[in-house]
Amino acid sequence: IIGGQAYPMPLMPGKEVVASSFFDGMVASYSPSLPEVVLGVGGIGLALVMATFAMKVLPFLPQSLSDAAADPHHEAAAQKQAAAT
């Protein structure tokens, strides 16, 4: 919610408006309509589908989590440990 819309700023500070037909300064309640809710949920769903598709197609995730594949120093550490024993 934009703060200025939830709690309107005074239009004329220090002055009092005697009568207004626009309900100035009143805090109004708001509830979204069904099409607005559907658009919001659909947008989130579309973003999730796009992210899932991107993770499946593009190489974001590693193919393997083994030490040999994930750790670039794995081979050197294994050789050092073998030499120490």
C-alpha cells in the first residue's frame, strides 16, 4: 500500500476545510475485487513457472554435489592426505 493513499496528507496545513464532498483526510477501507486477486495470484504463479523452467533448462544448478565435482581443491587434498599416510 502506498502510504500517501492509506493516510492522506493534509492539503492545507494549519487550515480547516469546513465542507468537502471528496472526504478529504478520511481513511478509507479497501478490499480487492476478484479480478485483482486473480491477477495477483496469476502473476505469482507465472513467476514460479518461469523460475522452475529456467532452473530446468539453464545450467543454474550443479549436476553433482560430490566432493570431486564441487570442490576444486578435492584432488590436491586427497593427494596430500595420501602422501601423509
